[in-house]
Amino acid sequence: MLEKLQKLEDYFLELEALISDPEIINRQQEWQKYTREHSRLSKTVEVFRNYKIVNQQLIEAQEMQNEKLEEDMALMVKEEVALLSNQKEQLDEQLKILLIPKDPFDEKDVIVEIRAGTGGDEAALFAGELFRMYARYAERRNWKLEILNSSETDIGGFKEIVFMVEGEGAYSCLKYESGVHRVQRVPATESSGRIHTSAATVAVLPEAEEVEVEINPQDLRIDTFCSTGPGGQSVNTTKSAVRITHVPTNIVASCQDEKSQHKNRDKAMKVLRTRLLEVIQNEHDAEMAQNRKSQVGSGDRSERIRTYNFPQGRVTDHRVGLTLHKLDLVLDGDIGEFIEKLAAAEQEELLKRAQ
């Protein structure tokens, strides 16, 4: 491990020289690439340097223990050795965690898709509540949220809503939300007061950049139509809504939320690129997909991940066995405790695999 860390520090120093080179600075794209890499390694290098200092001090203190010392001095050296040994152990654990391979998508913005599942109108209402939960969480994190496409129902809620979240670490937090979310409650339309179970699926996908997914324009079929509102009624008379089909894969993305056909097309292309990236990742990196499937927060859309029980006012995440008795707060965006627990569980699993 120490040899690997030393190579990382040497590479870090090379990057420092590169980002200070006037010729590299003039080549902005290249300079930004080196700057991002330098920033990514800075924490690991800082901890490794502290580790080397503490380790050297520990060696010196242990050598002093072998000398003949007065009682008071011997006691001080013994305490120093114990303190430095503890510091070294903590830094060692920290370095092991820092060396765990990072998810390459963690710093990306995300596209979130929420769809009503079993439960009819009740499922659509729940999909709307999940959307509000993520919108409130995004507010807490000072992230930007933009709706890309939505299909509302007559009584409120959504059959489907697709939105983008932009902000630092958006994917690293929201990736754990992929899967089936289940709600248990008495529907407002239920006269007998029976508890119903409904569900909505959430998919969280890292936004694909144009350079990551090459799309041949000849592979696209683009249809335009009039935007519709709840119940299917037309909300405008111009064909501003856009549906794009990637013919080779039959992947479809549509957008109707903007009045401008051009804006709707741009948004639909964002969604299409992101869905294509997911397909490419699954096809070309089956091993990574399998690893993710066996880890916490796999992103498997068929997996029931969380239950929202209204009669008991509780929310349970089934992957880590965490139950919080604060349903109202969770639905108001207070999901940080779930995300922290899931991230810690994933980190622990990755650490086991690395040993």
C-alpha cells in the first residue's frame, strides 16, 4: 500500500508542475483535465504526508524507549509512543478508505426518472410526493433542479416525471435512491378506511456528456406533437412537444414542458444520451454491473428499497435495516440520514473486497 501511495504522491508532484506550465495553461482543456486530477488526489496525498510524519516520529520515539531514561522521561516517551501509534492506526485506516476505487460518476449531475407503479391514482400521487421530497432535498443541498418531462394525472401526482439535478456530488448522494419505493396508507378515495399498498419506481442516472455517447443523427427518428395536460387534453395548439427515438436500440425520450420546440428537443436529447450511456455501461462493463448489484444501493429498479408507512409514521430502508419515525420530515426532503447510512455500508463492503 505504501509503495502505491508513494507513486501517487510522485504523480501528484508531476501534476503540480504541469498545471503551473504556461504552455499547458494556454491549452485550457488539457489544463482543466490535470487540475481535476490534481484536486482528486490532494486529500489522499495530504493524509499520506501526515502518515509519513507520524510514522517517522513514532520510530524516533520507539528508539528513545530503548535508551536508559529517567523515570519521568520514560513515562513521557511511553505516552508519546501510545499517542503516535494511535494516530498512525487512524491514518492507516483513512488511507485504506481513500484508496478504494471511486465511482467514476460520483461527481456528475443526474437525471432522475420517477414512474407510478402498482396502485393506480394512489401510485401517481405517491410519485408526486417523491418528486417533492427530492426537490426539497435538492434545495437543502443548494442544487439546481429542472423538470425535463412530466405526465400529470387528473387528481394530481404524476404517471411519470423526469428531472435533472445539477450540483456538487449529486450522483454520489442520489444514486442510492434507485429502486422501488413502496407506500402503505389509506387512500383519500377509499371510503372503507382500508390500508392500501402502492409503489413508484425511481431511476437515478448520471448525466451523459456528448463526448461520452456518440449518436449518429441518421439513427434518430424525431416526432413533434402538441403538448398535453392531465387527462390528455391539449394545452397548446403548436407542435412544441418532441419525441426522439434511437432506432437501433428503440430507446425513446420525450419532452413537452417547454413552449419552445427547440428547448424541448435539447432536453429530450439529454435524456436520450443518459439512457444510452446506461445501456453502454451495462453492455461493456458487466463485471462492474454485477458488483453494483451485490452492493448497497445497486440501482436495480426492480428491488424494493424503502417503505413509507403512513399509519405508523415511519420510513424503513430495507437495504440497511434503518427505520426512522419521522415520515413527515422525510417526505419534506430530510433523507440525509438514509444516504449517510447507505454510503457507509457501501464503503464498508468495498473495504472488505479490497482486503
